[in-house]
Amino acid sequence: MCAFERSEKGMEFIMNKLDDNYKTMFKDYPDVVDIKQLREMLNIGITKTYKLVNNNIIHSRKVGREYKIPKLMIIEYLTTNN
């Protein structure tokens, strides 16, 4: 098995794991959340919330004056970071 095949298998495993987590984590939240909901989901303060978003640790988009954060990015952050 070449390095590409190993990395492809690894990515497939990660995507399957994210999909499983997506179906079970934060079921009561919409697919795209705002800053307030992100704070609730992670049980953190406003400063830490903005730090995660502004430093692109949790990927988001700014639409007008609001941040839109895909729930998948939050789950990815929780499952891939220690």
C-alpha cells in the first residue's frame, strides 16, 4: 500500500467519524450557528469564543455584522484537537 492509499484511507476514516459525530452531537442546534449559540455549545466565555473564530481555529464566515459557524466545523474542532 502506497502513502497515498494510506492517507486516503485515513481521510475516509476521519470523514466517517465526523459524519457519525454530526448525527449525534448538538442535535438541538441548527446546521449553522451564531456566536451566542457557539458559546452555549462549548460553555465558554465571549472572549474565548471570538478568539476561536477570529484566529480561524473554528472556521466561520462573517455575513454582515454576524458570524455564521457551520456546526460541522465545531464538531471537527472538538474531535481533532486535544
